[in-house]
Amino acid sequence: MTRVGWFERGATSEARRQFLSGGLAQETGIPLLILRSWQRSAAKGLDMEAGPAVNVLSQQLLRELQERNETLVSVARGEMEALFQDASMTGAIVILTDPSGVVLFSVGKGDFAEQAARVALRPGAIWDEGTIGTNAIGTALAERQPITVIGSEHFFDVHKVLSCSAAPIVDPCGAVVGVLDLTNASEVPQTHTLALVRRAVEQIERRLFESRFSDHERMCFHSDPYLIGSSHEGLLAFDGDRLIGANRHGLGLLNLDWPALGASRFGELFTVDQGSINPNPASDDFVVQTKNGQTLFARMQAPRRVHAVQTVADESRGGLPTQQHTPDLCQIIDRLLKGPSARQISVRRMKTGQLIYGADEEEASDQGLLIVRSGRLRCFASFEGKELTLFTLDAGDAIPLHAGSAFEVKKDGEIVTINLASFRRLTQCDPDLAVSAMPVIDRMLQKSLRMNEDMVFRGVKHRLIRALCDAAGRDGRKIEQGIVLDTPPNAEDFAMQIGTTRQSVSSVMAELIRSGVLRRHGAAMVVSDLDRLKQELE
């Protein structure tokens, strides 16, 4: 019997009556997590027939709490927006809480958002289990696991209009730092709701890991090499050889638990020598065996440290002054999102295949800036059913946004949009934003000029070889036989990128394969000799 069907037949109400009379048994079909929560709520002295005590923080206390949780709020905002879009047809609202169940932030609009606010499901409200009884937020915290609470499964009758799915957010050191919740009307089916919430939490936890350990050596790994770089990969962080951080996938793949952090050493986990691995994101994936014989595919990432400007003392010792480090655009955006200027910045999670048109963007009404925080976008122009790829935008790239802009999401990620007026205000508060954005936009301009020159003065073969070299440099993985592109653009993608037909691309590809400089390996493409290929451009 499904929980929805069981709820529709009124069995929950009967179970509540039995519970009140002290005669409820597990055989009634009540999920064990719900039954345990009812028992804990009653043990706290809550009365199922009475109303809950509504506790809402003052605006001042709420602001202070949001500031204390600014990292969590910052990394979660994009996922909350994406989750809201996924569930928009159901009228749902998305809620983020702190580890004690206080609502920090919510995304939602319309009639149901107003209905939820009437039962205190709004920022500042406290939804811990000891106060509100059985509810998805409080019970997820109490059980430390995801849960769905439907209608009358809530402890208090006033909450039966809600159906909620929530999952705890665990930081890379194993602490629960909050809860992500998706709530809608109780009559809405909950078939895939919890899966959507869990997927969003995985992405939030990944961003927390990256934020916490960007200055440490990190390992990405999985038993399936094609899942490295996906939301399912394991993540580990090391201080020297000591394991200090991980995500849940990483611990699961190694059959470890959170107490292993701080206690385990690299050499106790893997048979390979840590110093023999090249910590370069562009280097090959390597095969590593665990001490218990498990084979994994992995990639090491070096710390992302910012190099300081050489001091006057260095110069006085005869050293040459070094060039000042240009701030990283994504780091500047992260910094702004943690401060009071965050409301001037729009952050959204994007999915592969999604189309973005400037005409639909509020930030493009008076022009603005689009920044890729993660993932990949294709900027394109179209006319009479034909498309031309103008740019490929990766994490850290930025481009002016206007009504005629058109983008296709090629890899799941997050984008930031800022309208022109907000950009001006933000650069006054933080000049590093302009300093970091200008070189990025200049790089896009140089790409545009090069593309125009190639389109006018170069043939299809030259343009395709340049596109292949760019792809190998950006996405290639070095192997003994050359550079492999695991998921190369297809002929249609290349055709749109260089402004020709798919047939012309296929013809040049066949020529390059016959010459031995390029070959197919299943779905992958191998550039056997990149230097020889580049010589074709000279």
C-alpha cells in the first residue's frame, strides 16, 4: 500500500485516534520514522489535540542568524531556485533552515506560499520537533536522515494541509548545518519530491566542501571513471597526508564513517604513494587501489592559493616586484553573496539542455552581466532555423547580457546575473568586481575577433582544427596514446561552432582520421598528435 493511498483512505486519522488512546501498534502501517517521531513529541509533553506553540524570531535576531549562516545561505541559494523551478507546477515552496530548525530563507510565491505563512512556515519560524512535533524539518534533524511527512502524519492537526519532504545538510566535517525542505499542499502526490530534495542537498554539500577546502589538496574519485566530475563522485580533503574532510559519497565508497576524519592517513587508505600523484586538474585520471583491494579511478586537485604581492622588504633585498594578482571573478561573487549586497545578485541552478534567452531575463532589460559560476553554457545566434555558436562559457567566464542573448546549457551548473545598475553599485562597494570582470570580458572579445577573422579568411578545415585544439586543451585528458575527449562535440555541434554544414565537418573529420592525427575510440575521440594538429594552423 502506498502512503498516498493509505492517507486517502483516512487510515492516518484512525492511527492518530489509536495513538491518543495509547493503543497504536506498528502493524497499523504507520511508517516507523513517523511513529518514533509521534512518540518523541508526546514524550516532550506536546498535546496532539492542542495547537502548537508558534515561535518566530524578531527581524533583528533573524538577520543575525542569517549572517552567522551566510556560507550555507550563499551556497544553497542557487539550488533552492532550481528546486523551486522543478516543482513550480505544484505550487511548492522551498525552505532552508539552520541546524536547530529555524527557517533562514524561503523561495515561493502564490496562494500556497501565503497558506504556508499562515501556519508559521516562514523565515524566523522555529520548526524543531520538540516545539512543532512531527514535521519534515524537525524530524529530519532528529533522525538525521531524509523524510517525507504527508498531511495528517504531522503531529498537530493544523499542519495536515501540508506535505513536506526534507533532508539534512551535512558539512564536509560531518556536522549537520541545516535542512532543505520542499513543502506543498497535502493533496499533491509526493512521488519524486524527496529524490529532488536529496539531489539538491548533494549539490549544496559539494559546494560546502569546495568552499571549506579550496586551500587543501583534494581527491575526486569513483569506482566508475565516467562518474568523476558528477554529483555522485567521492570527495576527500587532505592536510598533508591526514584526511580532514569528505562528502558522504566519498566515505561510502571507502566504507568509512565520519570519525575517520582526522584519524585516517592517505597511506592507510590507499596503496599508492601520495607524493607520486600529479595534483593537476588537467592531468590524467589515475587508478588507485584501497587497502582492502578495491579499485578506484581518481583525480587530485592542488590547493587554490592566492599569491600575494611581493613586499617592500622583498624589493629591498634585491627581488623584482611581482605583478599584482588579479582577483578571481567567482571568488569575488562568492564574497558578495555572503554580504548585504547579495540581494542585488541573481543566482540560479541550470540543467543540461535548458535554454536561456536574454529577452526573458529581467537583468537584460537595461543590459547586464552573466557570469558562469559552474557548469558550461553555449552562447549562440540563430537565423532562419540555423544556429552559430559564438562562445563556449565555462566556470569563471562572463559575458554582457542583453535582450538578444541566447544560451544553451551544455553542463549542469549555476549562473549569476547582475543588471547594469546593480553592477555599478557593486563595483563602487567592491572595486575588485570590475578588476576581475574586465579581463574575462576582454577574453571573450578576443575570442569573438578571432572567430570573425577565421570565418572571413579561413576555410572549414582550419576552423575545425582550431575548434579541435580548443576542445583538447579545455576538456582533454592525457593518455599514453594522446589526448582523449571522453564526450566530444558531435558533427552538428562542430558545424554550429565554426559556421558550416554537418556534412563538411564529417568530410574533414574523415580526412584527419585517415592522416592518423585523429581517431575514434567508441564514443570518445583521441587526438593522437596535438602538436602536429596545431602545425596545421600555422
